[in-house]
Amino acid sequence: MVQPYLDHFGLTEPPFSKEIPDSDLWLPSSKQAIVEALLEALDERASVVVVGEPGVGKTCVLRALRHRIPAAGFRLTYYYNATLGRRDFYRHLCHAVGIAPAATAGSLFYALSRHVEERAAERVHPVFLLDESHLLHQDTLDHLHILLNYAWDSRALLSLVLVGLPELRERLALRRNRSLYSRIHHRFEVSALTPEDTAEYLRMRLTRAGCHREVFASDAIVVLHEATVGAMRDLDRLAAHALRETARKKRKLVERDVVTRVVEADTRERDR
């Protein structure tokens, strides 16, 4: 079903949907720099931690990494169910890499270690990307550094990419986790959009959806940026609401008053 606001603005698809190909993702220069740094770290066979507040674009960075990582020399495995205990964590990770999980925790760990060593023999470097890592059980964190230990800790056969909220960095800095944290040589933070980034982001998403004119007034963009504090996920939601409200009013330009009402309604809903 075609939504009326799409026709009103001459859009071919919802401009702020999450369903966008990796190749069409837009990233500001600061986030592009993180993708480049991640690629360099993985090329060095290093492990990485990436933190950022909710909605600032961590997943966009990861998707851009997935799009650009060389398929010939790397095997990227994405894992997001971080709330499991250590045995189930390893069991699900076995499923993710395509090996039959064993019964005991020791057998699961051995199977994963053998998988990593076999890929190394094929000149393929495994990368385990663990999303929502701030939720990892402590017993899993206690053990992850052992998964990085090969040939008396003399070979870098696996890279871990731990991604999560800023409290992940605080957890890793605890003395109990020092064996893992000392093995993570690259540590990045994904920051929120700047005001200029916000304006460019809105323009890019609308252009991709078929609208090549200015749709958001400059002062409306300021309100959106201040309300979202540069978080892309919130920006998507509020911008889409503002488009619908403007279409209902049969206006062609999303103005400050409409955005202000949308933000106020969203705040009331959130505070209930």
C-alpha cells in the first residue's frame, strides 16, 4: 500500500526506512574514518572495541564494514545474542560459523578453536563481530581472551570486534577483564551527527527516495538536530513523522512549527 505522503512529496519509497542496501548507506566523514580504521585493524589481524550511544550509527558503521571487507581473505561472522551464558554463547557461535555444536562447554570451545585454525590454514582470517557486547555475561568475558590464544599466544588467527554502548568500555576496563582488554589494541567511539551532518543526511535520504528538492526548512532541521542530539535512529523516526504531518497539511515544505509539534508529541509519548 502506497502511503499518501509519498505521492505528496514525489517519493518512490519511504525515505527513512532501515531497509537500505549496504552499498547505499551514507556516512559522514567521521564515521567513514572509523570504517577505514576498522579495515586497517582487521588487516593487521587485530581485535577492536567500538562503542557509541544508542542510535548514533554503530550499525551503519558495521554494515559499511561488511560491504567493504575483502571476501577473499576474511570470513565475517555477526553475532548479536549477547545475553547468553558462556556455553550457550559458544553453542550459538558454532551455529553462526556453520559447525555442528558439541554437547559440553569444552567441546564447543575446541570446535571453535579448530574452526579458526582451519581457516588460517586456508589463508582466511575469521572475524567474530559481537554486537550488544555490553550485555555479555561476565563468565563469557572471563573466557574470550582464551579464544584469541593460539600457538602459545604467538599467532593472530582471529579478530574480535566488540560493539556496544559506552558501558562496554567501562566493563572492559575493570581489573577482572584486563586479560581481554589488553588484547584489544584498537578502541573507537562512534559519535553523534553534527548539525551539518544532519542536514546532509536528510538531503541524501530524500534524494535516494526520488525527491531532489529541499524539503526541510533550515530552521526545521535545527529543531530536528537539537531534539535528536544527532542520533540517526531518532532522526529517521521524527523526520518521517514530520513528512506525514506536512503532507496532511498539504504543504510542500516541512517547516519549524510542524517539526516542533512532532517533537513535542514524541516527548509526551516517551514520558508517559
